[in-house]
Amino acid sequence: MDSVTVRVPAKVNLQLAVGPLRDDGYHDLVNVFHAVSIFDEVTATAKVGMSVRVEGESADQVPEDGENLAIKAAFALAGHAGRSYGVNLLIRKSIPVAGGMAGGSADAAAALVACNELWGLGLPLEDLMEIAADIGSDVPFALLGGTAVGTGRGERLTPLKVEGDFHWVFALADGGLSTATVYAECDRLREATGERVAWPRAAEPLLAALREGDAETLGAELRNDLQPAAVMLRGSLARTLKAGREHGALGSLVSGSGPTCAFLARSESHAGELAASLKDAGVARDVITAHGPVPGPVIV
Ligand code: ATP
């Protein structure tokens, strides 16, 4: 086999509960991850040495060296196998870069699956999950897909059974937001307001809405503790979120660390109408529709 192509979805956090700042600089999180139908494709081709090339959506903002999360994943897998394998990774991006949709983590997960196949390693998912957790806290979910509750730094995962499909609209913004900057702003705001930060817990009504396929309740329960910080850093997001509510979204939130905003629609046709209204309102660089949950990385 000379090459393997893997298609991998983006994620949106339906709930992101951020606990108090720990002594080690991290936060305990509760993350309800949901994989949606916006896909990157990673093609792994056999060669001597390791290299990566990036094409598509905002490719110029993605490193093509050892900093690329996909190539880090390939190195980590080769290290695990104890062999000096080589690969060229071609990443075709559709997931917005630095948009809070874990595109880099998705590419890392896709690279693990593609190289595992290309190099004939046959490692089971549990082994890939362990390697994934060392690459980044969003990478294990990117390997799993579907919908799952993540705890710790997001890497301890419990898959959730979800009834039916949910229909989403995503408003993409110009330029990204750095995840580290958004967490720092969240800490600063909490300090400034003297907010008492509770231990993060998954919201039971939100989990029940997912289990029952109840879009109305899910919309009301969407919650992201990073949203005030993202809105503080990027004031225009307040207008985008307001426009979604005014045009009938069941719920809205900033996705992860932003600046992408997610809106829940009643149905596929409602998502199309909502997307058209948001485009007309001029509150986003681009507006796309998607559905979820979708499976994790798939060899195509
Ligand atoms: P998260 O939702 O996990 O916080 P994000 O969606 O906000 O992440 P990414 O698109 O994953 O952000 O990219 C964050 C940064 O990581 C980018 O600015 C880019 O420089 C770097 N990066 C490294 N590898 C990749 C990759 N394969 N794809 C995208 N970005 C990458």
C-alpha cells in the first residue's frame, strides 16, 4: 500500500465547564464534545523521512514543519512502534483554523489512523487513544467522534448515545483566537469579578436532551464558560450571537475557544434558512451548515 486517505470531522463543545485554575496552570474541565460534518482529509504517502503539506481553508496559517500536530502524531506513532518510519502527510483543510473546532487535533487523529494503516501496525484504538492523549487533550475525542463527555483536561472520555441528528449553523470569523489567550482572559475576568468558580459538572438536562433527541432543550442548555472571555477579546462575537437568536436559533454559543459561533436549528431546512439570514446580516466571514453527531476518522 502506497498511500492511505482519512477523513476526519470537526467538533463543537455543547458544554464546556471550566474549573478553577490549578497550581500546574491547567483547569479541570467538563467537555461535552460533539463531532459535526465539517471534514479535513489527510493523505499519508510512504516515503523516506517525515514531511507535511497543507492545502485549502486558511492553509497559510498552518505550520508545515515539526510544529504541525499531524506530523507530531506521526512521530509519536513511529516512536511507539520503535521504528524510524517515513511518511508525507497531505492535509486538505475545511475545518476553520484556530476557530475553536479542534482542526489541528482532528488532523493529528487522522494521521494516527492513516499511519497505523500505512505502516501495517494494526494497533487497536485503545493504544492510539494513549498516544493521542500525549499529543493534546482534544486528540482522543477526535479519534472517537460521535458525542462524548470528557473530564480531566478533556482526555478521559465517556461516549454518549444520542438520539437522531442535530442540525447546526456555524458562523466563521476572520482570523483565529489563541486557545491559551482565551483561557488567560477567562482567568483574568474571574479574578476581576471575584466569581466563585464551581467544580465543573456535566449538566444532566443537556445529557438528557442528547439522549432523547430533544433539540429545543439542547438549545436552551448549550453553555461555554470560555464565551465571556472570547467575546471580551473579540467584541464582534456579541453581535453574531445576537443575530442568531434574532433569526430563530434554538440556542447559540461560541465554539470552544472561538471565534467560530455555533447555532442550533430545528431541522435541516431551518438550518438552511438560518444560514441564509446570517449571511444577509453580514455578521460572519462565512456561514456553513452541518449535522452531528458523525463518526470519528474514516479511511476513504
Ligand atoms: P481547539 O478547538 O482545540 O482549541 P482550534 O480549532 O481553536 O483548537 P486549531 O485549528 O486546531 O485551533 O489550530 C490552532 C493552532 O495550531 C493554529 O494556529 C496552528 O498554528 C496550529 N496547528 C498545528 N497543526 C495544525 C493543523 N494540522 N491544523 C490546524 N492548525 C494547526
